[in-house]
Amino acid sequence: MRQVVQRMLQMMMLAALVLSSAACDSPSSHTQGVGHGVGELVIAADVAERLAQFVPTPIEADTSGLSATQQEVLDHLLRASEYMNAIFLRQAWTGNPGLLEKLEHSQDPRARAALDYFRMSYGPWDRLDETPFIGDEERPETAGYYPEDLSREEMEAWLEQHPEDKEALQSLYTVVRRHGKDLVATSYAVEYRKWLKPAAKELQQAADITENDSLAEYLRRIALAFLRDDVDLETLSYLYYEADLAWMDLDSRVEITIGPYEVYEDRLFGYKAAFVSFVTLVDPEESAKLVRYKAELPAMERNLPIPDEYKNLNRGTESPMRVVDEIYTAGDTRAGVQTIAFNLPNDERVRETKGSKKVMLRNVMNAKFEQILQPIAGEILVPDQLALLSQEQFFNEVLFHELAHGLGPGKIQVDGRDTEVRLELKELYSSMEEAKADVMGVYNLIYLMDRGVVPVEGKRPLFVTYLAGMFRSTRFGVAEAHGRGTALQFNYLLEKGAIREGSTEGTFAVNWDTFADGIRDLLRELCVLQARGDYRGASELLQRYGVLSPALERGIARLEEIPVDLLPSYPAAEGRS
């Protein structure tokens, strides 16, 4: 079993391993890894048990039907993707390359286990509970984006004294470094040029040979953003904006999503985007079935249970939807819990113009339902509701979660100034947004079921599947955005009587008569806080509900023998790149 786990992990960090010895750009890359208690390789005794929480799972994708040209394009996309691993390793923590090298060269048998878990965690901190499994230092909220000793108060004081620096220091596409006593922003194109330039070369080569014009357009635009380390920040931001517009129009059998996107890794402010890659195989027929929901987006926005002035009635609704099989992933999405769907881009300029694209990772979703959600439901749900668990409603719930990311408050006004929810809620944004998307997804499905757009007989299976799914997500840990956001939902709905505890300790049931009202009330509260940019209110809500409550602990205690998540391998990508 252990050999299987190690073999599956080898591909996961292939690029980081290959590049690590040459990747330390300055002495600090090594000394930070040594200077925080990890130089002695003090390893937690339970590393093997931590790894065992993730079940080895091949993520199958059938690429045999691709033409010779498409296969060659795929090879280039896979090679480009591997560089995202090396970049994200540094974004997670600047000390990671030095520590990785020490682990690779250690002869200690326990260091071998620590290396396996390090590769999966992209660092020495457990992605589930945030505890260190190497050394004893807490995970820095700064990740690798800011000086490790930088506090929120110092950053905010600097911005108040130097308002001309605000755009650069808060940008999605910069790291913040100290130059003497000054805080200075460095663009990603400069900071990560060592990996972005060869990645761009692979993308350009793929663009040159592909027969799909939309894919070629996107690849050339994102490659240009990777390459231009000689432009100012405004121009770089515009290049990523142009690439995102082209990605929205992408219509190809083989697709890639590559670049800096999600902001979960930035625990200090939630400003900085992490590099990621998804290489996927599109199912055109299944994707076409989802088109009908696009026409419902304006109605869903109008139906939100918030005042009209908080609704985003003018946001773009182009919103392509894709059902895909994952061929390979890299970077941010490979750290810890695996992604089952995503909604991008996060750039509000693109969302205002075109909306956002929803991508459903079907093969990953199916694997999680079978290996994780079904066993959880068997432990958590009361017997008379267990039979209602539905794979179809799991898919619908995930789809409408992604649709919800493109609805509700985005660009807002606070005290007369134009801003974004993300900027106002700072490090709380990710948890609040994930909670909003979960709750709004269920709320919108109820709305469409009541109108006959979606079969109404799916309502009770939806509620039950959502309840079981909350335990799948809270096991990610309440320090993680999805886990904390889900804990908020569970504790709120339990307090309001929308769900209840069963007669057997640690089991739960839906209250049919009050569930929909609880969902509506929670959604209203979440959206109003976002629309007002109310950091204090969001903090109070998360402090009250986004915690591991006794009821949650009772449920989670029943799940000790069930894997927390998947440890993926990618047979369709092996040996190609």
C-alpha cells in the first residue's frame, strides 16, 4: 500500500522535484527553511496516519479519440502545467524549496513519510488542520506573498501613509517584499519568470499547431501575460484580463485553464492569486444539456432575498458551462483536498462583461461521491432519509454552487467609494463566498423546482444530499475556506431548526417544513454582509458559526474510518510530458 501511495505522489510534484535544486533564487530560500525549526527535521510521529486519510484514486480520462494533432497539443499543455507546481510551491511558503531539498536528501525513514505528505501539502503544514508535521512553527498567514513578519496592521498603516502604493500592493498579480524599510510590490511576471517563460514557450508551441482557433487565441494571450516581465502592473493586469476574455470564449475538445486565479492561499488579506492548471477533456453533449440554465441567471439574480439595491442586475450572463474529465492538474488545486468544479475568472471586470465559466470535473466528482459521500451518508443520515441520497442532486448542487459564484454582490460601494466584496472582506472573503455559493445554490434549485424548470421531486433528495455533503466539507478543517464556510452553514441551520439531530448520537436529519426557510434566511444574511462590505459583521458571523461545534464533532467522530479525500493519479498523463 505504501509503495502505491509513493508512486502516485511522484507525478504530483514532478516539476517541483526536477526544478527544486536550481529553484532557490536567493539564499533566503534555504535559510528560511532552516530557520523556523525545520532544519533539524523534527517530524510528527503521525505523518503516515495523516497521509492515510487520502485514498489513492486513479482519475481516468479517455484520450484515445483525440487526433494526432490534439495529442501533440496535449503534450505541450501538460509540460506547461508542470511549471505551475514549482511556482505554487513558492507561493505557499518561500521556505519550501529549501525544506524540500533537505527532505529529499535525508536518510531518515521518517523523513521519507514526511516528504510524501509535504508533496501533497505543498509545505510542512497539514492542509486539514493547519498543524505542522515538520517543525513546530505555525503556518504563516502571509504564505509566500508577503514578508513573513508583516502584520495586517503594518500593511494597512503603510497603505494609509502611501495611498499611491495601494493598487500595486493589493494587486492579484504581485508579491510584496521589503526593500529596507519600504514595502514594495513585484509583479508575478518578474518574481516567477524562471518558470513562466518556459511555460509560455510550451503554450505558444501548442497554439502554433492546434487546429482550434479559440484554443490558439487563449494560449497566445495567456503566454503573453506570462512572458511580459517588462511591462507596468496596469499593462500586466490588462494582459490577464484579455486572456480571461479569450478563455471565456474557449470551445475546444481539449481545454486548459492555466494562470493565477484563486486567492485562498493568502490568509493575510485574500488579495493574491495562486497559480493553477486544469487540463481537461470536454464532453460536448453533456455540456450542451446545461445551456438551459444560462437563460435562468437573470431571474435567479432578481429572486435573491435581498433589497434590489444589493442585486447585481447588470452583470454579464454569457456564462459558458462545461462538463469535462480531468486529465491532469497542477499548482494550487493539487494541495490537499481536490477540486470537483470551478467557476472562473475571478476578475470582476470579466464578470461584469461576460459573466463567468462553470466547469464540472465529472470524473473527480464521481470518484468523490462513490468513495467519500456515500460512506459519509451511511453514518450521518437518519435511516429513513438515507435512501434519498442522490448522485444527480450532488451534481446539481455542485453546478449551482458554481453558478452562484457569478450571482449576488461583486462590485459594491462602501462609504461612497467603488470597491469589491473581495477587497472589503479581506481574509474572510473566501469563507464567506464559499458559504454564499453553497446556500445560494440550494436556494436557486428550490426556486427552479418550484417553477418546474427542474423536476420538483428532486427537492427532498437535494436537501438530504446537501446535509450529508456538509460533513464531507467540514472534514477539510475549519481553518480552510470551504470547511469554515460549511461549518457556518451547518451550525446556523441547526440553531434555526432547519436540521436536527437524530436519535443515534452523531446522526442528523432534515426538517422538511423549515429547511427552505433556513436556507433563505442564511442566504439573506450572507449577501447583505457582502453587499455592505461589512468586515466586522462577517467576522462576527464566522466567529459564532464557523467553528467546530459539539454537534459537528459528534458527527465527524463517526467518520474516522472514511477517507477525507482523494489522492489522485492521472493515468492519461503518465509518461507523456
